[in-house]
Amino acid sequence: MDQFKQISTFVEVVARGNLSAAARAEGIAPAMIGRRLDALEERLGVKLLQRTTRKIALTEEGAAFLEDCQRILRELDEAESAVSARSAHASGHLLISAPAGFGRQHVAPLLPEFLARHGDLQVTLNLNDRVVDLIGEGIDVAIRIAALSDSSLVGVKLADNKRVICATPAYLKKYGVPRTPDDLQRHHCLTISSEGSQNGWTLRQHGKNIVCKVAGRLRCNDGQVLHAWALEGRGLAWRSMWEVGNDIASGRLVTVLDEFAAPGNDIYAVFAQRRHLPLRIRAFVDFLRDTYGRAEYWRRDAETVNELEKP
């Protein structure tokens, strides 16, 4: 019991940001929190946190240990919830955030089926491309296409995702097929113009990631517009497979430089650290994970497109 309390206190302190906040949440003195952390570090023989009552910073060993602790507590919570769920059902209001393009294509169309399974649930879906503050904005779960960096949040991987460079067959016939990353400098590249975005495309060469500087006459801060321009033959686009997979399967777009593709940003469901995760969140995350985990889901739209295009 003492070991479990030490671990849960360690995770709580990191999630809250300081000892005082963790102590207030548990209704005990900060000194008690400090003693638990001291006992944990002494038992492990490593320093996990550089801390004061107002501020904490994870050591390298602490960061690695935190991931294991979060997993252990999450699995325990899941085991307990699984038992409780046998006699319970999801209800209430679920607030979801998702990137605009991905949300339109791969979240919104699934919600009617999800609600059909859970008749006592209501859902609000907010679509935007900024990184939302889950706790501050009261969001239950966010879909993110990036690795989790905030230690106060929990991320559950939903699906793999890779990015490809693609263009229409007509464009490649007219301007040639790039064979190496350096060839991109001689092509019309359709690029994102968002503030703070990377002015280049990330590829992998000689065993390491490189950023290829690209340029073109057309730029936009909306990925859907870049996708449309690519389909019109305006140039090369660097897009995620969840967005252009149907076009590649149907032959409208062709990928290039596949051998230089860098590891993709996978798709995650992200939610705040909670001692008891509400069933409505767990049900939605499990629903998405099960849906995206079926290979036929990602083939379905492409097969539909091909059927519609048959004479």
C-alpha cells in the first residue's frame, strides 16, 4: 500500500506541477507529500524530481519512471472500470476536440454510429487546428496527430500515420519525377503558410531526418486547399495518408520519394490525468481505437470511390 501511495503521489505531483497543489488535492500537508517522494526516491536509489514547494522539474530518470507509473495506474484504473462497466453504461455530455481536416473526414462521420451504441450520451465536436488546453477548456478528449509531450496528459495511440509526397500523374509527366530530396528544389511545391510552421518537408536520408527546403508559387494555411491544388495538378504536396489515401488508391495522386519517407506522426486520443476516467471517455476512445484498428476501415472509402468511378 505504501509503495502504491508513493507512486500515485509522484504522478499527482507531476500532473499538478508542484507539491502544494498536490497536497491541496489530497487534503494533506505539503510536508507529507514531500516525505512520500523522499521515501520513493530512497527506495529506488535515484533522484526523480528537482523540487521546491512551488516548482518541480523531472530528472531524466524521473521522466522515464513517470511513463511506467502512468501506464501502471492507467491499467489498474482500466481493470477496475472494466469490472464496474459490466453494470454501468456511458451517459452525460462528451466534449471532443479534433484537427479540422481529420475531424471532418475521420471523426464526424463516425459519431452517429457511436451515439447509436450509447443512447444516453450527447456529443459536441469542436474542430480546430490549434493545440487546445484540455483542462482549461473543459475538453474530455482531444484527437492529436503528434507525439504526446505534456506529462499531465494521457495519450492512447489510435492508429499509425505517415506522410507522403504526392502529385497527379499529369504533373509528374510534365515536370518529371523527383528521384532525390535535392530534386524538390526544381519543383512546384505546395506549402503550408501557417505562422510558425516549418519551412520545409521532413525526410529521412542516410539514417537521419533532414529538412528539405521547398518553395512554390502557391501557399496556404489550410491543408484542404493544398490537397485540392495537388488534385488539380498544381504541384507536389506533402500530406498525411489519412487525407490522400483514397486519391492514391484510385490513381488520382501518385507518391514519390517513398524511400526517403520519415517516420510519421501517429494519431492519438489525449485526455487529462484522472483517478477515475469517466466511462463516456473510455467508451469513445475504445470505439475509435477499434474502428481505426480495422484494416477495412481505411480501405472502405477508397473502394467506394473506385466503385463510383466505374462506367
